[in-house]
Amino acid sequence: MKLFQYVLCALIFVATATPAFELSDITDRLFEDNASGIEGQLKDTAFEFKVNAALLRNDVLRNNTHIAVARNRGSVLIAGQAATQALKDKVLSLVLSEAHLQWTQGDVNHVEPSNAQVCGKKASKMAANDRRRFNLKTAEECSTVNRFYNEVRVSTPVGEIERSDDDLLRAMIVNQLLRADITQKAGTIKIVVADQYVYLLGDQLDQPTAQRAADFVAGITGVTKVVPLFRF
């Protein structure tokens, strides 16, 4: 009986000595973006589909812009053409809204979740009662994107033939990068082509390899300009 009492007391001591559960422990993990491989590709594709669908639903943007949206984990790129500056601004506003993002003041590329006050580590600063009321449904609005590139150019949107040429050029770039043994997997470098402008995204390359890839692509016939957007 005494042994049982000792064990019970020990368990109570351990339970009371253990730090209280913090919801921020979950949120910090929830809002990290470490997805890679197929999981990461599916996540990126789902994001791109959602934003592209919103662009297509807007009659004005559908008829007066040609926008390519690409996501590579924590980075998002919008490229292409908009007939006017006002339309370019409208594209930017719509994409940020759909992605639940807002610009960070003072940084042209840095963004944060639109409801950052309850996202990630900032949730840990909330009062205890607020944390208990924290609704995990807001996870959708707690984007893990923190870098946003707006490369949309104000010009007449390209037609179907030019878009087909861009698709062909992109396929050729992927093929030649693989054949040159610069990358062993097509998904290592995310390639976006818009009116022969080539954008390169990725965060799984070292700087020398990324520079080699950018230089190599710049030498491919049909490429007007290369814009490296690698992260290290």
C-alpha cells in the first residue's frame, strides 16, 4: 500500500512539474513549411490552381492579362503581362488576397500572413484565454509564404501562339538542364517562362550550382532574359 502511495505521489509530482501545454507548440509546427518531394509539389500545385482559378473567374483580368503563377515552398512568383498599370495592380491585389498575404512594410519582396497576429510564433504572445480560443481553421490564412516576386510587365498580353512557344521553350530548358547534368531532377529548379522571359526558383541548390544553371539557361536559343530567384 505504501509503495502504491509512493508511486502515486511521484506521478503527481512529475505531472505538476511538467511545463503546461502551449498551443503555440502546435502552431509553430503547423505554420512551418518543410514540405519536399511529392508532398511539396502537391502543396505548390494546389496553391497555383487556387490562384489561377481566381484570376480566370475575373472577366477583366482574363481578357486583358496573361499571368503565370508559380510557388516553390516559401516563394511565390507572378509573371506575365497586363495591359495597364491598373490591371497589374489589380492582379497583385487579387493574388495577395487569395494567398492570404500582405506586404511587409519596407521590403519589396517580403510578405507575411494577412492575420499575422495569430499566426506562428506570434500566437505565443497572446493571452492564455486567447490561445485557448484560437481556432485552427485560421490555419488556411496563416500562409507559410514569406517571399513574393511581382514580375508582371505592363504590355499587351501574348497570344496563344506565343504561349505555346513559351511552353515549348520551358520543356527544352528542362531537358537541356538534365542533359547537362546541372540538376538530376526536373523539380529541383522551378522554371517559369512568360514571353521568353525565364524565371528560375528553387532552394535546394548551392550558390555555385544555381549560378551555373542561370548562366546555362541564358545561353539557350530563344531565351530573352533570365531572372534567377533562388534562395539559399
